[in-house]
Amino acid sequence: MLMARVAARDADAFRALIEAHAGKAHRIGWRMLGDAVEAEDVAQEAMLKLWEQAGKWQAGGAGVGAWLNRVATNLCLDRLRRRRFSSDQDVPERVDETPLADAQMDADWMRDRAMLAVQALPDRQRAAIVLTYYEDCSNLAAAEILGLNIKAFESLLLRARQALKAGLGDVRAAFAGGAA
């Protein structure tokens, strides 16, 4: 068991856990915070907590991955509480020198608007959307990560979907009308 080896300060076991789980912690951080540097910080903090808490680990729960998802989500929520996110920056991507086709431009435009709408959600609603739709967590897993019972989580997710639908209503109408 890797966690027992990590508790014994086995660097190879810790490296294996990092390779298996740090990417998801980074993705959660990126999608919730919208900043690559902060996402990296969240991933590193989550892995540091794993290293520090390894001696207290008890097998039989949802697993290391689920625990790290919860830690990363909570770290993001803490950061969001400390500051209100506002940014005009696009998602950093590799610059493609070739011209984009109209369909790709439309898809990029819609994705940007959707990301802005997700960023505008209240923190816990944003976490529910990110965990469910971007990280493919089941409702039960996402509820556990957020420390909610399943009914409370589903209610939170419903409110988040309704807020997104309302926030994207004007965008969908403009997109259907040919604005881009």
C-alpha cells in the first residue's frame, strides 16, 4: 500500500502518488481559480498535505484520489473566500499561428463565455459544476468532497445549473443571432 510507504517517508511511493493524482488537483485548481500559477500552488499544497498527513491515513475510505480531490477543492474555496476573482485574461493556451476556421472561433467564443459564467457563480456552486461536469465526479463523490449529503448537493447543483442557464441566456441568443 502506497500510503503506508509514504508514511514511512518512501520518496518513490510519494512520487507515484504525485504522478497519479497531482494532475487532477491542478485541473480542479485551474477550473475553480482560473489561474495557472494558483492552480499549481493548490496542487502542491494538496500533495504537501498528503505527505504531512500520511501517518494518519486510514485505509478503507473512498481512497487517496477522493481525499486529494476534497483537499484541492477546499484549498480553492479558501482562496476564493480570501479574494473575489475577476480577470479579463483568457485561458493560457499555446498560440497557434494558423488561422482558425469559423467553427473553431465560434466554439472558442462559446467556451470563453461559458467559463466566464462558471467564474461568476458563487464559490460552492462553482465547485459543484467543476467537480460534476469538468472532473466527471459522480454526484455522490462530489457531495462527499464538498462535505454535503446527496440531497443538499443535488440542490446546490440545480441552483448552479439554473444560474448558468440564466447567465448564458443572453449569450445563447446573441450566438444564435450570429454575433461572435
